[in-house]
Amino acid sequence: MVGDGHVLSSNSNCSSHNSKKTKDNKNKKKKKKKRGGSKKKMTPEQTLAFKSVSEWVFLDHPSSSSSSLSFSAAASFLVDDFGVQKSLGKGGEKMVFDLHSHSKCSDGFLSPTKLVEKAHVNGVKVLALTDHDTMSGIPEALEAARRFGIKIIPGVEISTIFSPSEQSELEEPVHILAYYSSCGPKRIEQLEKFLANIRDGRFLRAKNMVSKLNKLNLPVKWEHVARIAGKGVAPGRLHVARAMLEAGYVENLKQAFARYLFDGGPAYSTGSEPPSEEAIQLICNTGGVAVLAHPWALKNPVAVIRRLKEAGLHAMEVYRSDGKLAVYSDLADVHGLLKLGGSDYHGRGGNSESELGSVNLPVVAVHDFLKLARPIWCDAIRDIFENYAEEPSDSNLARITRFGRTLILKGGSPLSCGKDLIDRCLPLWLTNEERQNADFEAIRLKLSHISINQGGIPIPVGSK
């Protein structure tokens, strides 16, 4: 008796062989389908989403053929179960987003330049650099991205504490990702002060962890941790773990966390992290999109997500390199949050880390993210230019050129006035539709009276 219920006689060897071959082929197809996902043509919704996303990705590369992707061309793309676009023809490109990565400016192993180079090799088209509590690596990443044709989303992963009640033992660390426009945050000084306070607390936290390890007869030296972190970098648990590994106290980084540095572990320590709700409100006030990072690491995700949604949370990570996590996808649906994800790449190597660009975000999810984010970013860009038009100071100009000075001030023809500046910047960041509104026209008019000299310092027209 075989699986289909038919009895085969002893003289039906040929039929038996063919039946077995058919069954084996079916099993192979099932395994292949399970491994690679089912392939199908893009739906009309996916095609429209892909067109919109593609337009935004190639805004600052108008000569790119991808920027003028037609509806019919987009329809010739295949998608797998997670919506990753795969061109049917030669020379086609995947539209890969990685919205969570780290460099040496926090606890990553690669410089921002090397990180962008790695992203390029892995086919990433849009990369969010989200170092812990700092945006210091963004200018370098943007400069490198120009060479490789990659779009950078300036980001930061903010360390916070969630307190469900007055009982401190129920507190837990929560990380919030913030995504900003290419022009960066508005009210940047407010954000920088907020992040600097957290970084100061990270130094004290790391010293406390070293002290606890010493009391556990693991004489890790603070100088060793500081040297691994690098000059000006606020140390994190990973730097302490690397010092433990190099000193021979653990066999690998995973063991350092599993035995000593996990949340609540014998060498764990908190810093001066702000309340989660406060961080989300600041992100919203500075023109950012607030996203809950790796909710699967939380002790009580339901309570955290509910409270943070009330504080203004926009989205949460749901997708990982191993697919969509159904339970967190359901939580996102319940609370009306967008579903995102990223590799959380640090460059440490090994099988325990997801590769850069390995998270397959559905094109519709990316479209929904940009549909939410772009009006927020557009308002932030308008606010930054309005401040400059009202007060054309060197510091206000620096806010505009902070994340693209070389591209803006040194690219193309010299800038003669502030109107030239806005006309050069906006096409890099906004679509024609986003640029064509009364507010930007009023700003252009004001900036036409402001001259910019070769050093980038604004001078009123007529004062020369």
C-alpha cells in the first residue's frame, strides 16, 4: 500500500517506479516552494507601489533608467512571498531596503563607509544607518552612498526605559528607531542634547558593568573597553563583551551575553535612558518617524506597544531575515501600526547575525512607510528652510547642509543666492508634487534676496 491508497501488484514494476518518481518530484517541488517561496507576477497594487517607491529611491539620480520605470515594465517583475522585486530580464535590480544597521560610531564593526560599501555589494538600494544614540556617522555614510548610488535614510536607535508602573523591578529597556528626511531632523539641537544625555549615561553604565565583572572575578579593564569602543564612542554592552572575549573570559560574544550581560544579568546595568514615551514625542516633534525595534526582545510587548502607540508610535519591526513574525504582525494590526523590519546588522560575523539586506520587506509595506513618512519629512524640510529664510545665519545654513554639504555647496554651478540653494536641494529630496506648494514658493521669494558666498556664508543681496 502506498500513500495514494492504491494496491500495486508484483508485475507493475514500471507503474510503481513512475508513481515513486512522481511522488519524489512533488516532494522536491514542495521543498523548493517552502525554501524559496512561491513566485508570481506583481498584482496591480504591488505594481503601483513599486512605481511610487522607485520614483522616490531614484529622486537624486534623475538620469537613472529606474527612475522612469513604466507601469508595464514594473508589471514584468516577479515577487516572492514577501514582495521582493526580481527582474525577469538581464540587468534588472532588486529594490532592497535595509532599515536597521549599525557602524563603528556605536557598536558596529564597520565604518560608515565600509557599511555602505557592504550594502552596495549586497544589492541594498536604501539603507537606514541607525546607530545607538548618535547620528555622527550619517555625513560619512551619505558621502559614501553618493559613490555607490545608494539612498541613505538618516536614522538613530534611541535607548529608552519603559516603566509599566511605579515598581522599578518591572522596568525594561526599549529601543526606538527614528527615521528622518535626507535634510535631517528639525530642531536638531534639541535632539542632539537629548542623545548626548543618553550617551553620557552609557559611559557610566559601561563602567558599572566593568565594576560588576571585576566583583565576579573577571578583571576586565575599563581602558580595554574604551579602546575597543574608539575615541568619542559611547560604549555599549557589545564593547564590554568584546573586551571579555579578548581577555579570554568567554568563548564567544554570545556566551558573554548569555552568562553576564543579558537584561537583568549579573553584570547588567542601566544608564540614564529616558522614558520611552518621551523619546517618541521628541522624534515626532523633530520631524521623524518612530518605530519600535525588535519587539520580540521585550518581556511584555503587549503593554509596551499599547502605551507607545498612545504616545505617537508609527510602526514596529515585524519582518526579519527568517520571515514575518505572525504574532507581532497581529499586534501591529490590532494597534494600527505599520509593519517594518531590518537586519540590525553590526558586522560582527558568524551565523547568529542576519546579513545586511537579508530582510525581505514587501513592496506594499515599503510604500505604506513612505506614504506615512514623506509628508512628515516634507514638513520638516519646509520648517528648516523657513528658519533659514527668516534668519539667514551660518548656523541655519549648516542645518540645511549638515547631511550633504559636498553635494549641495560644491556640486554643479556656484550658488549665487538662497533661491539657488533651495532649487538645488529640493529636487534631491522631494518630488515635483511635494515641491510645488505655496509655502515653498514663499520661501523661494525670501531667499532670492539672500546671497551665498563661496564659503557658504549667507550675505544679504546688495550688501557687497
